[in-house]
Amino acid sequence: MAGAPDILFLAGPTASGKTALSLHAARALGAEIVNADSMQVYDRLCILSARPTPQEMEDVPHHLFGVIDPATRCSVGEWARLALEVLAGLRARGRRAVFVGGTGLYFKALTQGLAPAPEIPPAIREAVRRDLEAGGLEALRAEAQRHDPVGTAAIEPGDRQRLQRIVEIGRATGRALSELHAATEPLIDPQSWRGIVISPPREALYERIERRFDRMMEAGALDEARAIAALGLDPDLPAMKAVGLPPLLAHLKGEISLDEAVEIAKRDTRRYAKRQFTWFSNQHPAWPRIEGLDPAAQRAELSAHLIREFKA
């Protein structure tokens, strides 16, 4: 496959039809599917992360789905390391790769590179955590702004984890995280991949999100949340912030009704989709778009893209 792309990046917001299209693409390309979703990487989050079902994974090999214990943190760097290992194995067997997901940072890590990860002294990490508890998110964002105004401007107001990262790096190194990112290089050859984004009408997607969450509840999402609650995990772990999980956990603790939990989960999923739209619009404006939600039309558009870019 020398000289020709052997990677398809299939990106898009939640509930936009990525799973079905990834299967279509993999069959057309003689490829295997690699997860690029930060929640689907965790074990035990089958329903709430909308992981492909065992039946969907039966015909085409899938990689990096449910491979991380939810009691641990899977950083972008760790995912990228695992993804490169999978990619090397596929290439050794003459197979292409379809990376599918909605986590923009994962695609960015491979196509643009990762900033060097300076070691943060535990004392600084603990001090930042204490300051956050004392001053709240507003004070954290104000300090992040002082350390790295460019990086802070790109972060959602409530994204505590990324704001903490900017502050920790600022205190530990005296440098802005955005400066470190600017010095990165791609992890894969720019000629080896092509990208495409599913970008359907928002209101139609929001309606699909609501219907899908109802199906998740019918499929046992509450039982899945109950099993995760029984693990007694730190609520600050990434897996515990899976969209839809926090309100179900609040219901299980008796804090809100089940109807309230479901409505909050739907609202949070819509907001998450909105952030994904914004990310892909800002970060990958040149990637071709699949703009509808009709499955047959989506497949036709994707097939045209594969013929054009991969001669599939």
C-alpha cells in the first residue's frame, strides 16, 4: 500500500451514525475498525457509551473498545500509544484502518502530534486541586488565563480537567500549554490518511439523540449505571463522567427522580453533540462532510468518498 492512504478517519457527533458507516467503510476497504472515542475505550460502559454491539463487531475486527479499566485514567497520550501499536499490527498484515469516533483530541493527536508531557510534581497537582476546591471553577479559569490565554480561550467554561492541566503546567514549567502544542509533529505520515466528518442537521440529530437514550434505558442503561456505582470509583475519574452516567447515578442515590435523570441525560448529550460540532468545524474545516442522517444516503456519500480517495 506504499504511496496510497491506508487510514480513514471517520468523525462526527454522537448518534450521527458512525458505527454503521464504519462497518460499511471497513468492508469496502478491507480494513479493521479502531476506536477513537474516549468513553468507548473503557470497560463496563457498553450501553451508555453506545459501544458497537457484539453482533456489529462480529464480521469486522474491532480494536480498543472496552480495553481500559474504568478505575484508571486513559490519557490522550496513552490512547495514541495503543492506537499506533494497533496500526503497526494492521500494516504488518496488509490491512487498512478505519478510526471511528467523536473525540476530536484523538484525531488531532495522530494528525498533528502531542505536546511533550512534562512531569507534574505531586505537590503542585495537590495544590491546584486544593485551590480549585477553595476558589471554584471561576478562579481556576482566571489562573489558566494568566498562564495560557490562547489555550484557555479554546476550552469550554466547565472543562475543569483541561483547565487544571494548563494551570499545573504553568506552575511546574512556567510555560503555556499552547506553546508546547505548537512545537509538535504528526504521529503519522500526512499522506497516509484521509478524513471525513458526519455533520447532520442539528435539530434532526437532537431528536435522534433523545430517541436513542430511550432505547438505552430499555436496553439496561440503569442497570449498567448501578453496576458502575457498585465499584465505588472516584467520581473525578474520566469514566465516571460518561455522558448520561452522572444523572443516573444521582437517581440511584435518591437525589432526583428517574424521569429527571433521563431528561438531564438527554440534555447533556445534546450539549455534548453541540461541542463536537464546534470542535470539528474549528479543527477540521477542510474534511469532507456527510450532511444527512438517512443511512442509505450516508452510505452513498461515503462510498463516493472512498472511491475518490482510496480507489475502493
